Amino acid sequence: MKKEIVILGGIIALVAIVGFVGTRYYRNSGATAPAPVVVNSGTTGADTGSAPAPQANSEYLVRDDSPSLGPADAKVTIVEFLDPECESCALFHPMVKNVVKENEGKVRLVLRYMPLHPNSMAAATFLEAAGEQGKFWEAQDYLFKMQPEWGTKHGHGPGVVQPDAKALLKKYAKDLGLDTAKMDAAAAGNKYAQKIERDRRDGEALGVRQTPTLFVNGVRLARLDDYALRALIVEELKK
């Protein structure tokens, strides 16, 4: 009987020790966990639907040869990573351009490519070649307008016929009054492949995984809507 009491007492003591050590470990691990680093703390996600972008990656936001709209010294710079074949990009981009127009001289828009669809590279090449002829923005508006015609059709089965995007892009070049020989040469030689690929790598370095993704003065727009974009711009203009 005494032996059983001694064994039972030992078990109780062991359980108590394990519980004490476990409690100390839990408390210590909670106390020493690193706190999140907040960059651009003047912006609150609750009000603007935004999330801070790491300052260390700011060099990936803007490149000297990126298409831009608005003055280089504007107080607010919007960087938009988009895919010309992305339906959400086609829907949201007019809102972005309207904001730039309404804040003329105060807001600058910089476009970057994030090719994610089958015809993205061909479309981005088309835009760059049109830009060399002074019609980048016209070409972009036209591609978005005609996207249902040349874009990849979603779905499977014999009823889904994919468009001949390259043939349609040639037609659009004529519609826009572009030099089709130069457009064909740019496409055949993959003239802008390195630039487009660089944009993709920059986007990945910034954590871009979907399109469109926007940054306002380095702050990522987490909620994709007109109100969130305008609220963040107003906040940045006040600084």
C-alpha cells in the first residue's frame, strides 16, 4: 500500500512539473514573438483597404522606361501591374485613368506588365510597339474594348473556340493607323520580351500574384474598388 502511495505521489509531482514548464514556455514564446513591421503607418487598412508594401522593394515599383501618364514629380504615384488579357484589368483601369484625370498634375500613373494569360505577351508587345509610334494609350483602350473578341475564352469542351489573337492584333494595328510592318517586326523578333519579363519579375518581388494589383506611393491597394483607391489617394495628397 505504501509503495502504491509513493508511486502515485511521484506521478502527481511529475505532472505538476510538466505543467509548470509548459506554462512558462507558452508565456515566453508569446512574449518573444516578433511584432509585425508596419511601413507607411500613416495609412490604415480599415479606412482605405490598403496594405503596406515593403520599402526595401521600392526599386521594383517604377522603371525609367515604364509607360506613364502624368508628371514625374507628381505628389502621388500609382503603379498598376496589369495583364492586357485580364478581364478585371479591363473593368478597373478606366477608373484609374479617371482618378488621374480628376487630379491632373497631382497624380501620376505608371503601368507595369504581369503576363498571366496565353496571349498576354503578344498583347503587351502590341502595346509597346504602338507606344513607339506614339499611340500607347489609344492602343491600350482599344485592346481592352476589344478584349472579348481576342481574349482567351474560359471553359472546356468542343464548343469553346479560341480566337486567333495574333491575326486580330494585326487587324487592330490597321484600325489604329499604325505602321503594320513595324508592328509585325516587333512581334516576330520578340523585341520587348526582356522588358515584359523584367516587369513580371519585379511584380513577383513585390508579391504581385494577381491582376490588377495597384500601389499608391508604395502602399498596396488591398481592396480593389474605386472608393478604396480614392480614399488612399486623398490621404497621400494630405501628407
